[in-house]
Amino acid sequence: MTDAWLITGMPGAGKSTAARRLAERFQRAAVIEGDLLHSWIVSGNVWPGQEPAAESSRQIRLTMRNQCLLAQSYAAAGFTPIVDYVIVNRTDLQEYRSQLGGLAIHLVVLHPGKRVAMARDSAREKSQRHQQAHGLTIAEHFAHLEGPLVEELAGIGLWIDNGDLSPATTADVILANRRRARLF
């Protein structure tokens, strides 16, 4: 059974960097970034947290579905798919489980804490652009997700406080604990 990895955490937690470092450890792997897929919507794009809420939610689901389609395609071609997206509740996790049927799913939740995530995020160019447009960095805009993330997903998968870890060390910790990360 082919492994599939879900790397999640609030914005600024280090998901994209950790996903890339993890991918580098496999012979063949592909990182499927949710934010990148969502940005492919050129006209009519409604980002998470924007209005209208129903359209934002629809586009989040579309991104999740497209991530899973790509993950299945990469897995069928012999690549380890690594999905990078903010997953904050059991319903969304179940959706990934359903759409990634036939793959051995591993969940990694990066949780450096809100303060660390916001500090990291404020240094990113895309977050600085967001702050210019909306008055808040991306992590500040989505800091409220830390509560639901902890409440909904605590005890599921592998949780890592990567606040003081380098990306390479984070990848080492993930691989050393792959059994704890395995969900299904």
C-alpha cells in the first residue's frame, strides 16, 4: 500500500517547508500545496475566510478534492504524495480519508504555537502582501484556527512542536515517528 502524507497546521507553522523536506527523503515524492492549487482559480477566486462564505467553502472543498485527485495520480505513478493544507476538523480529515482510499494515510500536525507561527509568517512575502491588502498577516488573519485545530484533532496523528526545530530536523522527527503518524 502506497503511503500518503497530510501535513497540516495553522499558517506559519512550517507546513510547506516541512512537506518539501520530507519529500526530499523519498526516492520519488510530490508535494501538493493546497494554497498553490487554490491560486489557480484566476477569476472568481474566494480565499478561505473571505466573503461570500459559501463560495469560499465551496472552493476549499474543490481544492481538497483536486489535491486528492493529484495524490491518487502521483501514487499510481509510483510517487509518495505529500498534501500540504490547513485541516482543522474531523470532517475535513474524513473527506481526505474518503478520497484517498487505498492509500496508507499519515497525518502530521505541526504546532509551534500561535506566537511562533505568526512571527514566521510575518517574514514571508505573501503574508506581507496580505497585510498590505487586509491589515493583517495571513497567520494573524487565521490565528483563530488554532483553537479548533487543537480541539478537533488533538490525539490524532503525529503532533510536533516544531517551534525550535529546523526544517531538516522536523523531517527527521516525522520519519522517526511514521508509525504514530499513520491513521489508516
